[in-house]
Amino acid sequence: MPEAKVEEECTPPSTARGAVGSLAALLQPALGVGNVMQSVVAQQQRLVHDIEALSAELQEAQKHFDALNESQRRKLDLYSARVARCRSKAAVLFRQLSTIKERLLRVHSVLLQRRANQSTENVVQKEELAPTASAQENVAGAFPAAEGVEKQYDDVVPAAEVGNT
């Protein structure tokens, strides 16, 4: 059916106005397609422009990220080196501490042995110094005159004066 309409409109027009109207009617679908094509092309150009802008923004962000990443990597390397040095120093200090601990344990054991030896010597000395009944009798028998002198002295000098002299 559209073909019949086109044929009717293609018949020679009676006036110029009719010819222009006929041509406009024929070109109307083509103009609509042209307008659609122009809007599609314009939209594609806007999308291409947006894609290029986003790509440039992405490249800038990538550069910024790479710079930050490199900076963080350097900091991480510095911190890793510090941690390694601290671990090394801690290991040295721990070895020194272990050596000191061993020395203190040896000194402590020597002191304990000395105390044990001194207490056994003190016990032996006390046993040697503690007068036994037979030792006291031997001393009294060896010095019988000493008891008599003390008694005579007590008789001559009263006890109150002995403390004052």
C-alpha cells in the first residue's frame, strides 16, 4: 500500500506547491532517518569524548596510585630493615642475658655452697666450744684456786662496789 501512495504522489503535480509538498512527503522519512543518524553520531561522539576523559582520568589515577605505591613500598622496606635490625639486636641482648643468667646461677650456687660449709663449720665449732660436763669438771679440777679467789674477792668487796669500779 505505501507504494500506491508513492505512485499517486509521483504523478505530475499541477502546481509548484504540490511539487514541493510531494518532494517533502517523499523526503520526510529520509529526513527522519537523517535526524536519527545525526543524533546517534552526536551521542557516539559524546560517548567517545566521555570515554577519552575517563581514560585520561584513569591514567592520572594510575600514575598517582603508582607514586603512592612506590612511596609505601619504600616505607615498608625501611620498616622491614628496622625490624630486622631490632630482631638482630634483641637476639644479641638475649644471648647476653642468657650468659649473665648463667653467671648469676653459678654465683648463687657457690654462695649456697659457702653458706652450707659455714653452717656446718659453725655447728662443728659450737660443738667444739660447748662445754661438756666432763670438760667442766676437768677445768674445775685444773683450776681449783680460781673459785676460792672469787669467793674471797666477793667477801672483801661488796657487789655494789664491783659494778662501780
